[in-house]
Amino acid sequence: MELTARKEDLARNLQKSQSVVEKRTSMPILSNVLLEAADGGLTVTATDLEISFQGSLEAKVNKPGRVTVPARKFYEIIKELPSDDVYLKEKENQHIHLTGGRASYDLVGLSAADYPALPDIADLSCLEVDGDVLGEMIEKTIFSISQEDTRFNLAGLFVQKRRRDDREILRMVSTDGHRLSLVDREMPGLAALDIAGGVIIPRKGVAEMRRLAEDGGLSLGLNASFAVVKKDGATLILRMQEGSFPDYEVVVPKNAGRVALVNRQAFGEVIRRVSILATDRFQGVQLSFKEGLLELISQNPDLGEARETIEVDYEGESFTVGFNARYFLDLCGAMRSEVISLAFVDENNPCLIKGEGDEGFLSVIMPMRL
């Protein structure tokens, strides 16, 4: 292999591959990126066997070929080279010689023959999606995905098709067992996606989708086995999580008659202040509602107590309920509504949160004993 490529183009593709490359692996080749030069272009591939990234760029190819190089060091070298162009040449024993300006490096690679083949997605149907819409849907659900890998069916984002009033709806749902986030978006053309019973996209893959969704449109493909996102010559392939997502609709309160309206930004700021005293052992914040006012209380036997009141639009009997403060902070950061509603059945049931500026979105947070 021998070629010349623009440093900026190569660095951009390598940067997108970094979060996919395995940091700790029993297969050393997964710490490498695969470089394939042919027909006037260079392809950069990274995979951890569950998530795969492939990016392409123009290059002047003098000699086609394939080789793998250490992903992180190669990226660090490329972005620091003092030139606009990079010259790459494969030497004996999978060594790579590269130069840029007066700088030159020789890297030890591994045989491309040992690099895992990417899944065959040639027959997977895709539809065009607004990247901002997809990014917003992920933003509103990713924080509720379970961080516990042992709960594998919750360690991902559940995606399904819905139909409402002759409209095609794409729904995303996430839950960690303590809270739930759900967002619906109208999306014509969903019939092309083969996800009849819904699919679970792994947590790491969801984060990669969000990165690729930034700025502009993209192509999205989903079936029972894979999710594929294509944009500007880059392709992301995600292997679906196994398992059955729980029946999430049963936890959404149906008759939440106690409703308080509160300014989202002010509510988030008060929670942040009173939760300063929170620790891993004492994460709870007490919400005490009475007509026109909400008092937030954080008590930590080791540190002390914090209290603050905020005006709310609430009429009804007084009641007090406890929640994990971080759950509301995450939610306030993801929502866009100026005013949000906090709806309750009673002190022992979940809180249902919505906002007029967050159409199609709802969140459910389970209470905690304090």
C-alpha cells in the first residue's frame, strides 16, 4: 500500500473511530484501525465486534493494499503532523512508514487478514432522517439507560414503530428500573424498517449514533439484527442487544390528579443547590407541595440540611414525597419546555413529567423512601 491523503480528512475519520476502538481487549487487533486503499480512496474501519465504524476519504493511491495500525497512536500522530498532506507506505512485516512535512514515523501494524469482517448490511433498507430530530430523541432518552451491564435488556435504547391517527411514529424508550423516558416523533417511511416487535440498541451504540446525528440529515436503517447510520461517507453499524424489553407502559401513571406547574430552569437550579449536600449514601431530596409553593429539603446526617422554596402553580392538598435529585437534574437538562408539569397519583406512586415545549415526550420517576 502506498498513498497520499489530506491530513484533515484522515484525522476527521480517525477521530470518529476512536470511541469505537476497544481500549482493553484480549484481541490486540481490535485496538487497531484497518486502512484499505483502492480506486482513488482510503477507507478507515474500526470495530469492537458489537459496534463498527467505517469512513472513506479521497486519496492519491499509488499502490492499493490493506493494513492495520494502532488506532490511538496513529490518530495522535496524524493530527500533530506539520503538513497538509500525509504520505503512507506499507513496508515489510506490516510496518507502516508515514511522513508529513519534515516529520516521519514507522509504526508496527498487524496483518489485515486477521481483522474481523464487518456485518453484511447490503439488503438493509434505510430512510432519510433529520439529524437534529434523531439527536433530540436520543438526548431525551440516553440518560435513563441502565448503566448495569448485568441488566442487559435495560442497557440499551428500545426502539419501535407505532401508528397513531394514520401517522407513522418512531418511539424511543429507556429505563434503568428507577426512571423512564419516552419520546415519540412522526417519521414518514417507517414501513421500510423491519422492527415489528421493537429492538434494543446497546448503550455505547446509542452514544455513537448521537455523535453522528450532529449537523444535518442522515440515513437510518433498522432490523432485528442491526442498526445502521450513514452520513457524509461514514457508516456506523450497531449489533442489536439481545433480550426482551419490559412492558414499560404499565409504569406510566394513568390518573395522576395532583399536578404542579413549575419553571424548569428555576426548578433545576433549586435542586442543584439543595443537593450539594447529597452523597452516594444520601441522594434523596424531599419535595413538599402545598398551595402555590414547593419546598425542597436535602438532609445528610454527616453534613447537615439544606432547604429552599420555589413558587409553583399547584392547588390541592399538601403532600411530601422523596426522589433521587440526580434524576430531576438529568431531566431538566434534557427538556426544552419553559414550564414543566409534575403529576402525581399520591405520595407512593411515580411522578409523571411533561412539558408543552417537549412534544411527544414524557418521563416517569419512581419515588424513594427518605
